[in-house]
Amino acid sequence: MEPRALLEEALRERGLFHAWAPLALPEEAEGRFRRFLTEGRHGGMAYLERGVEARFHPEHRFPWARSALVVFAPYAYPDPGVPKGGVRVGRVARYAWVRDYHLVLGEEVKALEALARSMGIEAKGYVDHGPLPERTLAALTGVGWIGKSGMFLSPTFGVHALIGVLLTSLEVEVSPPHPNRCGRCTRCLASCPTGALLGDGTLDARVCVSYLTVEHKGFIPPEVWPGIGEWLLGCDLCQEVCPWERFGRVWRGFRPEPELAHPDLTEFFRLSGRAFQRRYGDTAFARPGRARMARNALIVLSSLGLGKELMAVAAKDPHPLVRRTALHALYRAGLGIEEFLRDPDEGIRAEASVLLGEVPRAVDLFQNRRESPSPEVKDEGT
Ligand code: B12
Ligand code: SF4
Ligand code: SF4
């Protein structure tokens, strides 16, 4: 069998969808990406600013690269159910119901890379780990298109599909592009709780719930909380409403876990950073980490009008981000916040004074805080 056929056969055996893309990436895609950056729509994701040239010209880093074998792992699995006990409210985006897909799909792509090399083919695999425009490559395979939601979707496997890429030295013929079948549909645009989608397949990440809950490192201003609503981690709204999701499939390599789909929120307040890492180190929760998951949990509890006991626990949290979020959650719930006047963090004390009316809002207005209340500001790091 030819090397190309052997690679495809290996993926078929693993139950993964795949298709080939050329490496001549359209200038239009690079232009959109550069506009996204110059308009600052990437928020605090500074890593996207690095290696833009390399992102759209992989052949500069890998002169042997001729094609990309794009791997799709669909994850339209059913909800694994809610475990008993604990405080289990809020929603976790579907991709995070399984062991971190960077690891699970990454292992598949690594095995594919090894197989290619064993046949004398140059190859380099990626699952989100490097500068590569994965959706653009997916759009060049001919098996689907970029929807108004920005998602790559396909009539073969719907919207919920994670992407891995293997750059190879193989010259391959590729299929013609798939027509965009969004038509007049605007369901995803209407579903977005924060108006993040611009309608041209890109978004303003600074107001996307997925960005705020997963990537944003600092405080999330209470004005934004209603948009976040019940989302504890990520957001699936613009995908769930898509009519093409009826073609959703499930890759058998994914095992959804009830404890990840419906985690006990008390753990984010109870566990030390190290214990959290042991418990969730190989899951998508590790990306934000313990303090940001606690921050997100407080916002969810505030949105649902629940969890006053947890908010009180959070008021004594070792991390200032958690205490600052607890201050606002308790304030929104109409509960006492006097204890924050004695908080070790000067900024939190000042904010509590303002909320309690001890300092006129016009004087402070939180303007002097390290983190501005506007989501447009840069991340501070937790
Ligand atoms: C940064 C990032 C985010 C950011 C910004 C997302 C965004 N839309 O820009 C945030 C944190 C918000 C995010 C959220 C999510 N993400 Co994300 N994210 C990424 C990452 C690392 C880079 C994306 C990026 O460069 N964004 C900047 C924009 C400008 O670029 P782009 O999204 O690639 O869009 C390009 C194409 O659309 C292209 N294009 C548009 N039209 C056309 C037409 C043609 C013909 C062609 C060729 C190209 C083309 O032009 C754009 C600019 O180059 C990729 C992995 C990667 N390395 O690519 C994952 C990735 C895009 N995310 C993914 C997922 C699953 C999600 C979430 C669903 C997770 C969740 N449930 O919370 C949400 C979905 C939000 C949404 N509606 O997009 C998957 C998407 C899979 C898919 N089927 O599309 C990816 C590919 C990760 C992976 N390996 O599977 N994400
Ligand atoms: S992931 Fe949620 S917040 Fe982000 S664009 Fe989609 S619907 Fe809007
Ligand atoms: S919801 Fe409608 S407009 Fe949005 S991506 Fe799906 S088909 Fe396209």
C-alpha cells in the first residue's frame, strides 16, 4: 500500500475522520487573522501575536512540508449524567467533558507522525500546540466550511469536531472546496449571549464567554456576568443551535466523565492549587486552573442566585482574584461585605469601601485598580 493510503487506513482503523489540505493558504485568511490582531479582538491571548508569518507559511519552518492531513474527532456525545452529592450547577462546554483533547487527540496525531516517519515521510503533528491555522486548513479539505459562528462544520460530522493536523512532505491531490451552506441562517448570531460574533466567521474574543471563562486571566467585571450566565467553562451556544449539528457524530476515543461534565463546585474552593492540579491536571480545567475556576463558579452561583455559603468561603480564599469576585458576588446577592474592609489586598479594601458607599464612586470608580472593569484590558495573570 502507498504511504498516503497507509496513513488514511490507520486513521480509519482508529475511527477518526480525515482529509487532505494543500499548504497554499489563502491570503484572505491571513488578512482576516491580522485584522483580528490589529483590532485587538484577541484580548489577552498574546500568544496569537507570535509567529503570524509561521502560522500562515508553515513551509518556512518546515521546507519539506507539502500537505496537511487534517484529522477530525467529533464529540457530539450525550451528557454522561449528574453525579450525586456536592454543588453541581452551571454548564461545562462539551469539549471539556473528556480528558483534555490536546492529550487524547495529540496521542493519535503523534502515533500518525511516527507511522509517517517510519515510511520515510517527513511529518510534524499539531493539536493546538503551535502556530497553525487549524480551521483554515480544515476549510481547505473540501469536507466542510467555516460557518458564521466561526466554527468549521461539515455535513459528515456536524459542528462539534476537534481538529488535529499532520504536516507532511507528501504531494497530494486535494478535493475542491465545499460550498458554504449557511445560507440565510443566522441562528448562531442570535444565540450568542454577548454579541461576540461579527457575522463574517470571526468574533471579538474579548466578549466571548469561552474566552472570558477559559483564557482571561484577571477579574471579570460584574457588568459582564449576565452574559456568562451559567457557563462555568467554555460556551457551546453558537454550536448547539446550528442546524448542521443534526449530523453530529462521536469519536470512540472520547470518554465523557460525569465529574467533568458536572463538577462539584465546592472542590474549586476546597482544593489547594497542588491538589487541584493532581485532580484536574489532565483535563481542560487545568488551563484556567483552580483560582479561575473558583472565579467562574462564583459568577455562575451569582447568576443562579445560589451558593451563599460558598461565597462566604470564597471571601477567605488565599487568592485575591477569588476574594475580589466573592466581594462582588456577595454584594450582588445583597449580603454583608464589611469583612472586605479588612482584606489583606489594598485594592479589594478600596473596592469594598466604594461598594459600601464609604468612598464616593466618583472618586474611585475602580479606575485605580490594577485590573480595569472593562473586558478590553490586558490580562493581569493570576
Ligand atoms: C484562539 C482560539 C480560541 C479563542 C478565539 C476563537 C476565535 N473564533 O477566534 C476562544 C478562546 C474564544 C476560542 C473559543 C472556542 N474554541 Co477555540 N481555538 C483557538 C485557536 C487556538 C486559534 C484560533 C484563531 O486563530 N483565532 C483567530 C481567528 C481570526 O482565526 P480562526 O478562528 O482560525 O479563523 C480563520 C478562519 O475562519 C479563516 N476563514 C474564514 N472563512 C474562510 C473561508 C475559507 C475558504 C478559508 C480557507 C478560510 C476561512 O479566516 C480566519 C482567520 O484566519 C484554535 C486552534 C488553532 N491553532 O487554530 C482553537 C479552535 C479554533 N477552537 C476550537 C473550539 C472547539 C472552540 C470552542 C467551541 C470551545 C468552547 N466550546 O468553548 C469555542 C468556539 C468559539 C467560536 N465561536 O469560535 C476548535 C474549533 C473546531 C472547529 N470545528 O471549528 C479549534 C480549532 C481547536 C482544535 N484543535 O480543535 N477559541
Ligand atoms: S462561544 Fe458563546 S459567547 Fe462565544 S461566540 Fe459562541 S455563543 Fe457567543
Ligand atoms: S447556525 Fe446557521 S449561520 Fe450559524 S454556522 Fe450554523 S448554519 Fe451557519
